[in-house]
Amino acid sequence: MATVSLRNIKKTYSNGFKAIHNLNLEIEDGEMIVLVGPSGCGKSTSLRMVAGLEATSEGDLYIGDKRVNDLEPSERDIAMVFQNYALYPHMSVARNMGYGLKNQGLPRDEIRRKVEKAARVLEIEHLLDNKPKQLSGGQRQRVAMGRAIVRNPKVFLFDEPLSNLDAKLRVQMRIEIKRLQQEFATTAIYVTHDQVEAMTLADRLVVMNGGKVEQVGPPLDLYEKPETQFVAGFLGSPGMNFMPARIQGQALLVQGDHRIDLPDMAELAQWDGRDITFGVRPEHLEACSEAEADFHLKVDIIEPLGADTLLYGHLPGSDSLMIAEQPGKRRYTRGDVVPLRVDRERLHLFDAETEQRLNE
Amino acid sequence: MIENRPWLTAVRHLVLILGIIVIGLPIWIALVASTNTSASFVSGVMPMWFGEEGLNNFRRVLTNEGRVLGVGVSASWMMWNSFIMAMVIAIGKITISILSAFAIVYFRFPFRRTCFWMIFITLMLPVEVRILPTYEVVASLGMLNSYAGLTIPLIASATATFLFRQFFLSIPDSLAEAARIDGAGPMKFFKDILLPLSVNNIAALFVILFIYGWNQYLWPLLITTDENYYTIVMVIKRLMTAGEGNVPWNIIMTTTVLAMLPPVVVVLVMQKFFVRGLVEQEK
């Protein structure tokens, strides 16, 4: 059990490509951190640097209070679960799980005992003598986790461990990972590009983009108060609606002429005359009466999901897409014009140029 | 693929049968000839059915009774020479090429690509092409008439290195990374992971290389003058020119059959691995 600190970590590849610009992250003992971002954002590179599979170009990396920059992966007291499981194909499940312990020089019966204990936790005892080839995807994933657990490491590292599983199994294993991590209370770093996985697993979420950290915090904080337009657009499904807007005097004009009154108009005054981006999540657009409407959505496509219905459409006189999420009980047809009202407490304003958040 | 075109089937069978005859007839003749007396050939017509002399021929050849082979050593001794040569070449080639492929794929060292390409271009330089300089080197090192001279110049193999390289490249990187995290150093990774995964490839290569080594003709002919180092393949040709006008076909064919046997045994025994090593990729 240990804290992990990344201080001013930079990574530049030999071809000059800067994968990580300046990463600072303090991970607490027993915390589950999820690194999330689009592909190529540097999340995997960061994880591999913690593992020691990739050298850091600059900065200090601590696990516990030990600087581990120059330690071999095996000396860092970490365990890693790979996307493709990386099980040794010619070894039985038991030997796969015990291989690390064997290399540590542990006596055979102790290895056997530890492997069996881990197998019990993961409910794979009956598979111990099988070869990886004979297992299903989910079972292989369990073995890969067993190999990590058995070593009782200070830090678990997960590199997109669920990407190769089908949707149903993914949900199941997600819960399993959460349960195990809480049970063992081991510090964990988890990399994924799937924002649902990220939101559900994380104690704290790190959203990365282009080798930089965009925002760090508890998942709901990031969801409710994204610091940048990127974070706002990345988290949540379907994604946030963005519209060009302008502040004029004390009024907020969205998409040209849609005037939206805010409760705290005084706050807006300081950005008078500035171009901004207005953001609102689909579920914060509420169907309302004509009189209250901020927007009129002309519905092009309807996705009834049961509990909710997604309306895809555009504002009259504009061709930019807008999505609204409505309770599933009401029926819509294509071509409907739905009056919508923006939830005043949950709208987001970003600077059009810097893409930084403006409103509180 | 299911097709029902009778004439195509007929053509296919015809081609197959012709192929079998072309391949099979010489073997048939060799087998038949090895069981006849030398007198059966005097008429100039090849006998097409087995004679009575089979066991006797094999005994005479294997023990070189009455110098039937025209040299001072027996066929059994020459087969032993061939066996040593084939084994050393096969095992040597596999050992060297698996290690060099391991180095090329898993280590980052200066001129790694250059090394690979240097190994690769030796494909263009088989023994036959570099035979004079190689002879010079072997002679200067005093390795003429020795097992070392017979085998060492043939051991380096670009083909096998290339095959192992391709196989290693197909193994996911994460396997090597998992082994690193599990505390396995490079040689331990090689021994515990790479070698067991390569078993099928090694077996397939062994079959090919054993036969390659066994069938060597030119090289042993060139560097051996001492009869004790003659190989079985060499002596067949000698027999055809040694006879005083009367070519001893029964003895030649007996020797030929003997020379064919070990490769056949190797192929039969290792057939299963051979096919698997060439076809199947471990997932």
C-alpha cells in the first residue's frame, strides 16, 4: 500500500514527439485513479512510465517515499493488467499466476498457497490447471487479475483491461474490479478511453488531452463543473451541446438571437462583448410551454431508449446538431417542434478562444 | 469448396497420378535394384521386381565386405558421419539463429538494423557461391578432414534467423512486458517464455535443416580426403565411376536406399510438429 506521486513528469520520444508535457499528480493511498482521454492523449504512456516499461524523460516518480525512476519494473512492487491479458500461453493458469513469485524465489508450497487464495477470491479455482487457450475472454481477464493480486503489490496498474470483452461482460468485470480494489484497498491507476468505465470506477478522474492534464477531480465534480470545453465534451453520453454565443451588456445571446436570462446577471457583465461558447447537456434541456421556451428544436431523429428518449434535431435557421434527452413516457414524431428550456443552474460558459470555463 | 465438374476431376486425378509416377518410379527402381544381384543388370534391362539378394546386399554394403564400396570404410561408418554432420548443422543452425533473432527483436543496440540486414544478405551467399574463399579459410585453420570443417562453415543461417525473427515479432510485446514485471530478466524470459513457445518452429526447422545437412554433397567432397570423414551421399557418386566398366547397380541402389532412410525417419517422426510449426500460430 502506498501513495504514488508524479512530479513534473515529461516524456519526449527519440523522434522528438512530446507525449507528456508536464504531468503532476499525487495519488493517495488506496485511491483508484482513472486516466481517461482520447487515443494518443498520453494516458497509456503515463501508466507505462509508472510501471517502468517506459523511461521518463524528466521529472520524479515516487511510489511510497521511494524514488523509482531508475528501478526495474519488477523492483517497483507494482502489478499490471494488460489489455490483451498477456498470459503466457504455454503455462497453466496456476503457473501463470505464480510466475512472478517463482522469480522472487519463494518456496513452491507457499506459491501454491498464495495462488489458491487468489484463485478463490476470483472464483477461478477450478481453472488452475487449464491453459489460457482453453479459457473464455472473461476467464482470461480474471486470471490476469489473479496474477496481479497474487503478488500483493503496492500499486495495481490497469491498461484498458476491459476493451477486449463484450459489452455485457465488461459491465460485470467493471463491478468486479471495483469490488476487488475496495476489498484490497490497494492504490490503483486505471487507463481507459471509455468514459462510462472512467466515471463508474474512479475515486478521482484525470482527463487528459494531447499530453496534458485537462482536469483532475471526483467524477461528478468533473461532470457538473468541467473546467474546459474538452472535459465538458468528453464526459457524458450523449455529449454536451455547444453553441456559439455572445455577451452583450447583461444578456446572453446564444446562436445569434436566442436570449437567455441568467439568475446572476451581474456576473455576466464582466465579459461584455466577448465571444463565448455556450454548453448545455442534453438532459438539462427540458420540454416546456411555448412561453417559457429558450429554444425550439425541430426533431430529425428519435432514439427511444425506454427510460429516456433522445431527440436529435436542429434549431430553425441553423444547421448545427442539438440533442435533448427527455423522459421516455412522452411520444415524439419526426418533424415535431419541441419548445425547450435550459436548466439555469446547469449551463456552462466557455471562453471561445481559450476554451476555459467562465461561469461559477 | 464444392465443385462438381467431372472432366475437371478427371484431369486433376490424371495430373496427380502422373506426379506420383514421376516421384515414385525412381524410388521403386532403387528399392527393387537393391534386392537383386549384380548379374541381373548385365543384360542392360532394369529388373522391375524384387530379387532374392536384398539382405545380402545390405549386409555387404553396411560392413563393406570385400571392399564393395571401393573405399576403406563401411556404409554404416559413413552414415554415422552423415548423421553427425546433419545433427551438428541442424542443432548449430537452430541455436545460433534463435539467439541472433532474440537479440535482433528484443534488444535495442546500435546498428541493430544493420546487423539484421547483414545477416539477411547472406541469403544471397550459399556455400556454393563462396566455396573457394570458405575452403581457403577452413584449410588455413587446419580444419580439413575434420567434423568441425564439415559442419561449422554451414552453420550460419539467415533463413532460420529470419524465420525466428518473424515468429518473435508475432508474439505480443505485452508478453515480454508482463515477464519484465514478473521479474524475469532477458535470459530468463528467453528460457521460460520464448523457448517453450518456439518448440513447434524449432521442430519444423530441425526437419528441414537435418535434411539439408544430410544431403550435403559438394562441401564434404571438397574438404575430405581422409576416407574416415566420407559421408554416405558422397560415396554414391564415387561408386558409379569406381567400377571397372561394370557399374554395380545393386550396390549403388542399396547405398542409395540406406542414404534415404534417416531423412524419411526424421520426417515421419516429426511430421506432426513440422506441419504445426509451419501452419499454426499460437494464439
